[in-house]
Amino acid sequence: MEIAAPKKQMSIARREAIWAYLLIAPWIVGFLVFTLGPMIASFFFSLTNYNITSAPVFVGFGNFIEMFTKDYRFWLSLRTTLTYALAAIPLGLGLGLLLALLLNANVPGIALWRTVYYTPSVVSGVAVSILWLYLFNPQFGVINWLLSLINVKGPGWLADPKWALAALVFMSLWGVGGGMIIYLAGLQGIPTTLYEAAEIDGANIFQKFFKITLPLITPVLFYNLVTGIIGTFQIFTQVYVMTSGGPAESTLMYNLYLYNNAFRYGRMGYASALAWILFLVVLILTLVVFRSSSTWVYYEGELRKK
Amino acid sequence: MMATIQEISVPQAVPAKKTGSIKAQRIVGKFMAIMLLTFGSALVLMPLVWMVSTSLKTEEESTTFPIEWVPKDVQKVTLGGTRSYFLYWMSVNGETKQLALFKKRPGNMGIFVEPDNPEIQYTASLIGAQRVKTLNLHFENYPKAMTQVPFLLYLQNTMLIVVTTTFGALISAVLVAYGFSRFRAPGLNIFFLILLSTIMLPSQVTLIPQFVLFQRMGWYDTFLPLIVPAFFASAWNVFLLRQFFMSVPIEMDEAAKIDGASPLGILWHILIPQAWPALATVAIFHFLWTWNDFFGPLIYIQSQSNWTVALGLQSFRALYTRNLTGLMAASTVTMLPCLLLFFFAQKLFIQGVVISGIKG
């Protein structure tokens, strides 16, 4: 009996391992077929000229060299996307936080406000893009109607190369309720005793915000920042439906340019190279944010250590 | 579960500094917060209100400026049995009357007549004259828009994709998350790290080879490229469900195991009943994402008979440039399932966003 026991133990461990692998098998297969395999193939394609109908022709780093030295649209689309990100992400983070702070001020009917502000986040895609296309209409659109109420003559928005990108940033703020809800959860997790202690010490509302609220919700800010960066570089439907990258290529976002190369110009190899550069840009940005996080993101654990 | 000791609550001492003026400040602050929130709500809801309002108007009323928020029809009257004339609000001897504009005269003047008695004529300035409008909701825009293009077919196609992929996404994510949360096996942690790292991977990197693969398999212009990948567990869903499974005490599994339950039995009888809010969250967000997805159908679907609502809506816009009311009716129909789902499952939504945000 005593000799048999370890053997049985092993068979239990092995059975457990077999179960584990069986259960995660769908993901492993999916990872190999839809992620790892395509990643390797995509890297190979990025070194070729490939138009799907004929076999890929190896060109070394030709695509990357063309991109960096000859293709002004590559730089333009990268700059446009970064400009959009630099405007939309901070504005979205700030506005979301502001709304969450207002909601957290013990106002009555919090559930109702939350519902209202979150509503735009549940709709997206073509319907929303079409709707905003008409909201921005210079003649009869709602935006310029609102501006006319305060005696401002609204610009041409999507018809004006100077304003089209700003219009897209403006539109992105409609979905700010998604971030707001996450902030709100963070704010509600801050112990009220901290504020009470600060009040006894005579802290004013700004001191309370900068010394208590802001540091304690930096983890949420960090999460919203990272998802914001990743989401911004995925933007496609809005520009495809609303502007097709125009007017005068002022809204030619990176993803749209990639799509055009792959599915309009039939340059699958070049599009793959674009995809890898996009990956690197997003990776570097996220790494920078992650690295910097130790200097500005506050974690509960640190409090306990001290 | 460990018993937790209840904290003994001490009556809070009121800080001496909380004077009347601070209380007054609080009330003012709260009032301002409510004002700001009300103002913001109006702005946030305005696009949707405009969409619904426009969808119920006549085409000529849909592009008026300043905006008429309530759908109204311009009133006309037929005089002499043949031609119809616009009605205007006019003040006659201090009495407001509806008069028909019979003829325009130079210098923005017009000849108006009484509709009941065209013999009585008036001459008045047209500047600032208001047309007579009455409330009229043109619900017929909806069936019209739905039949101009085969919109019901698009809805049906979209539903088919949404339902099958939601099922696939749920079942695969549950199994994989169960494997990652309740079993020990060599290399499992490394696999989990790989899974986490794929969350960050932009989909563009795998886009083109995937497209080539599906095309080679003869799946182009079918629903298969949109459906099949969902059955292979999305990393994000697995992560979310694993977090949830880990919060279910393992003692419950062990008790069931002693009673002779198989691993799948434990999943079915212990974990799934506990984790159903998380499952609902995954299902809801998958539904929304697939319903609104445009890129997938755009690159994989060609034949009109296979179009989803996203494709149908986009082509409706390109096809009928002079049909804003129909377009807004179709947009409303497209958004409605998402909005209804949200209003009926609000708690799950909010909870889902918070779980993925805080635990993520």
C-alpha cells in the first residue's frame, strides 16, 4: 500500500495536467492558427511584394525603406493618428474624470446620470458614424445649431481640412462615459476617512483633490490611458464612413492607409510592413507608459509597506 | 470561507470646523454639480434625439435650420380645387389667423387670402412670417427604409453571426478559463503569460495572413471567417472569466469532487452558477462588438445577400443621398438592439466595465 501511494499521486497529477491541456486546447489551437502562424506569415509578407493573386516576391527591407524614405502618406498618416491621439486621449481622460467627480459629489439620482452618460458607449460603428456625419453638417447640423445659439458661426467641420480632425476628436468625447464609470468605481473605493482627516487639518477642496483623490485614482487613470492608446490606433470605421481620409487627406489615419494598401491597391506586402510598424509604435508607447507608471501610479500595497 | 470580524463602529465625532458656511458651500457645490450634469446630459442625448426626430420627419423638414426638434408638417390648403397653397400665421386686426399665401409680390410682399373665404385678400410682408406647422410623426419612414434595401435580410444575417459567435465565444472562454484557473500542469503559467500578451497585440499584425488563409480555404464571401475564430477563446474573455473563477472558493470544488463529480461536472454545477454575472458580461460585450463590427464584414463579405446591417447601412447612405429620414430610421433600427440590451441589463453593463477596469 505504501509503495502504491506515490504512483497513484503521479497519475492524479498527470490526469490533472491532461485535463488542463484539453481545456485550454481551443485557445492553443486558436493561438497557433489565428495569431502565431499569421504573425510569422505577416513578417514574411512584410519583406515581399505580394498582391494575393501571384506569389510573393522577396524584396528584403524594401517595403520599410520605401516607407521611411519615399512614402509621404506613411508619415502623414502616422502624424495624423498621433495628433488625434494627443488630443483625444487627454481630453477624454480629463472629461471622464470631471464627470466622475461630479457624480461622486453625492448628487441625487446617480444611477440615472450614469445611465445617461454611458448610453453613447453602447452604440458604435457605422450607425454612429453616419449620425455624426450629419450632426457636423455645416448647413443644418446640430453642432453648428448649438454654436449659433451662442452667436458663433460654426466651421465646415468635416468639409474643412483644418477642422476635420478636430471634429473626429470632438466626436470621440461622446463616448467618454465608458471611462467615467471606471473612474467612478475608483473614486467610490477611496475611504471617506481620508477626506475627513484632511478636513480636520483644514485642507481646501483643491488640496483634497491633488493630495488624496488624484493620487488614489492613478491606477484607474493608468488603465484608461493604456486602453486609450490601444483603442486610438484601431480607429477605422469613423474615417472610412465619414471622410474616407479627406478632405485633402487631413483625416488619413494609419489604419485607413493600411486598409487602402491591402484592399484597394492590392499591396499586401506593403500593408504587412505597415502593420508591423504600427505594432512597434503601440508597443513602444505602452512600454513607455508602463515604465513611467512606477513614478506616478500609486498602488495600495505601497501604503502598507510604509 | 473565513469568518470576518465585524468592525465595531464608533459614532463619528462631528469635526468642530464644520461650520454653517461650509455646509452652505456644500449645498451650493451640489447644486452646481447638478446643473453641470443636467447641461451635459442634454448635450449627450442630443444626437440620439436628433436621430429619432429626423427619422420621423418629412424629407423637406429634415434639413431645416434652425432645427425643429418636434417633427411637424407644413400645412397647405387647396384653393379652387386645384393648386395648393402654404398656410401662414398672420395677425389681422390683432387676431391671429391662418392665411394662405396666394401670390408673392416684389419686395418680399405677399397676397394672402382666407382659406374659407378666398375672396377676402390681404397684402402683407413675408419677412418673419411663420408657416403653419402641425405635429405629424411619419412612422411610415421606417417600413419604407426597411424595404428600400433588404434590411430585414441584413438584420437576419447579423443576428445569425451574433448568436453563433456569442455561443462560441462563451463556451470556449469558459472551458479555457476553467483550465487556467483550477488545474496544475507544467507550462500552464507560460501559456497564460502568452495569452495575456496577445491582448495587447494589434489585430492588424495578423490581418493579412488571416485574410489570405480564409481566402485559400474558400471562405471568402461566407460567414465562416466571421464566425469560426470566435470558437477559439478570445484572450480578453478568458482573462475576465479566470479572474472570476478564482474568486470562487476552491473548497466548493473539493466538496463536489469527494461526492464524485467529474471536472466538467464541477464546472457545470459549481462554477457556472456562481459566475453567471461574468458570463453575462462577456456575452453582452461580445454581442455589442459583433453587432457593430464593420471591418470584418467589409473585408470578408461581398454578395449583397450576405451583408450585415453595418454594410447595409453604409451602402444605404451611398445609394440614397437624398433620403436623410430613411437613413436615420435605418440607423435607429440598427442602434435599437444595443440600446434595449443596455437599458434592460444596465447593472451587468456597469458591473462588467468596472470588473474589467479594476481587475485588469
